[in-house]
Amino acid sequence: MGKIILAGIGPGSKEDITPAVAQAIGEADAVVGYKYYFQFIEPYMSSECLRIDTGMMKERQRAEQAFQVAEQGKTVVVISSGDASIYGMAPLVYEMRHQRQTDVEIVALPGISAFQKAAALLGAPIGHDLCLISLSDLMTPWEVIERRIKAAATGDFVTAVYNPKSQGRYWQLYRLQELFLQQRSADTPLGYVRQAGRDEQEVCLTTLGAFDPEAADMFTVILIGNSQSYLSDGKFITPRGYYATAQGEEPIGQQIMTESFRTIRGELQRKDWPLGHLWALLHAIHTTADFDMEHILHTDERAVETLYQKIADKTLTTIVTDVTMVTSGIRKGALSRLGITAKCYLGDPRVAEMAASQGITRTQAGIRLAVEEHPDALYAFGNAPTALMELCQLIRRGKAHPAGIIAAPVGFVHVKESKHMVKPFTDIPKIIVEGRKGGSNLAATLCNAILTFDDAAQLKPGRDL
């Protein structure tokens, strides 16, 4: 009896054909495959080699022809693009051998799959757990495919998508995108490669939300990142964790906080919050374990991004808080790293005197003094609604023009009103905890969210702990 060698010839470039496959093709008595693929292996075939090529959808016919030749005692190479075991000829040939009850020997030679080639072109997107899904429903019912899509999205797998679209199958990729957006953020990295390894090769990086399914066809492989994936310097990266461990950059406290943030993100009702709001929201829920924050935390459009940029530009150098507990909760490492001063005026000896002489609260007096010395600071309130109301009055009178306001006083008297009072200042970036809820811990953690916004895209909290 002869032999059938199942050979994966890679995505289409001669550089991606393994030496073992090239040697097998060169020594074969016959090569069987889809006729389009022969252009990639012609240099390796001997002049005496029998060539058996057929068109698309002729897989069973090719397998039968391979057995007919092999049963004559010859060595036959059956070629598949990529790896023969991944959506290739290998399963069919093994099944047919069982049905025919033949003694033909079968040997499988691995090849570079299209998703591996695409991953290499995109960067390092498959650095962690991953799965492969084909959207072709020719041999798999769509109901089964959709269950697998939901499982991949829910399980936070990096996902490679084969056969995403054809002339007759135009809607399935839209449905996959819809299902993933129910579980993943819209800014999840997504890369796709068309004609990987071939002259017509196209490599594109985008996000899950921005991806246009019309850009894909049957020659396209799509890679969707997980919750840890990020884009950096034009590359798609899914971290494995070795770098942080080796460098000692992620101590146990940071690891716990990172895992907590991932857990919170996975339990949010809405999956496509803008990154700045999401970063503030994750901090707020992590501090309070209160998922009601998803409904009551308000951020002005790009408030977190704007305030972080002011810090990076050195135009914002001071944070003023209403009480010392807020100041205590702001990360000292972040303040030092960024050159920011955080201060509360309650301990200033002038405060008690001013409060007594003017008949106001000490926190009001503290804000009045702060505005005289730092009218353009970031003001963070976690306790005293009267202090927030005082700042609003000073803004109205033109004496204060804060870089931003964090409004999170807590309580039952004037708390809601104080937060309503700050909303009309549309030119000031604001973060507001609506209603009665708030607290010094919340105000502090929202400050920390701003200070560490450059870690948001990688979902890596815990720096400066």
C-alpha cells in the first residue's frame, strides 16, 4: 500500500512553506489539491509528478482520487492552504480512510495557518488563550456557529475569524460584530489581513466598534482582541504577563487590582463606554463595590482625557480638595511622578478665623482661600456640599476658573442641589456622582483615574500604589 501525506502549504508565500512540506512535494508521485494552490508549489514538483487539480467544492472528489492513486502503491501529497488540519483536507482524508477500511498510510505535515501569518503581520495579538471560528455555514448550522461566537465573546478569548464573508454570505460578519459588542468594548483592537503572504496582501488595524464588515472577503482573516489587548506603535498586542513578571513591574497588589478591574468590566451592563468614562467608572466601582455607579457617574465628554492632557502639558499642577481625607487618598506616587501638588486648606490657620468672622463653614472658608491662591486648580469634593456650592458662587462672580471639578459630596442636605449647581458650567470638564451618593474615597479615586489615564488603554491600574 502507498502513502498519503497531508501537507499544509502555508498562506501563500513560498517563504512560509516548511522544508518538510517542500521535500514531500518534491518526492511525491502525485500531488492532489485545489487548482488555485498549485501556483505556490510548482517550483517544488518534479517533472514526473502526477498533478491532480480540481475546482472549489470538490474536496471529497480530491480525497477519493488521492486514495485511488495511493492504493496503487504510490506516495500522494494532498495539499491544503495554511495547515491541513485547520479547515483543510486532513479530517476528510482520515474519515475516508476509516470508511474505505484501507491500509493506506497517512502522514500529516503541519503548515503555517493563515491566522498565524496574520498575527505575525499584525504584531502579537495571539499571546493568550484563543479560539478559531469559521463563519461558513455550508457544513455547520448557523445556530451552532452563533453559539460558538457567543461563547468566544463571553469567554474573553482572542478570536480568529475564518471565511468571514462571501458573495452569498453577507450578513454573518455583521452579526458576529453585534454579538461581540455585547460583551467587549468598542475600542477592543481588531486586525484583519487579506491575502496573507501573497502579492495582494493587505494589513489593517482598527477597533471592534470601528470595523467595517464590508472590508472583508473570503481571503480575509480577522483577529479580535480580548479585554487585555491593546494597540501600541501600530501593532496589536495581547500580553501574556511575562514582561511584567520578569521586570517586577506588577506586584501582587497591582495584580489583584488589575483582575478586579477586568471583573468589573465584564459585569458592566453597557460594554461600549468611551475610554475616559470607563476608566473613571472602573475606579469608582472598584472603590465602592457599587454597580449603581454605572447609572449615577457622569463625566462630561472627554473630561478625563482633557484633564489628563492638562496635567501632561503642565498647565494643571494643583489639586484642591474640600477635606483632608480626599487628599490622603490621592496616590502620592502619581503626584510625585507628574509633578502635581494636592492640598486641602482646612488645616490652614486662616480658615478658622475666616469661618468665624464671616459666619460660614470651615470648608467654605477653605475654598475661598484656595481660589485666591489657585483659581485654576482641579477641585475635588468628596464631603462638603457647602464647599462645592461656594466654588460655584465664586465661578459665577468670575473669581475662579477651575481646570476641572470632581463633584462627589455625600449626604442628605444640599447634596443634590450642589451637584445641579455645577452642571451649567459647560466649559469646565466635570465628573459628577449624581444624587446623594459620594464620599472622600470616591473623590480621591476619581482623581487617581485622571492621574493614571495613560494606563487606561491597557487596562493596567495599580501604578503608584
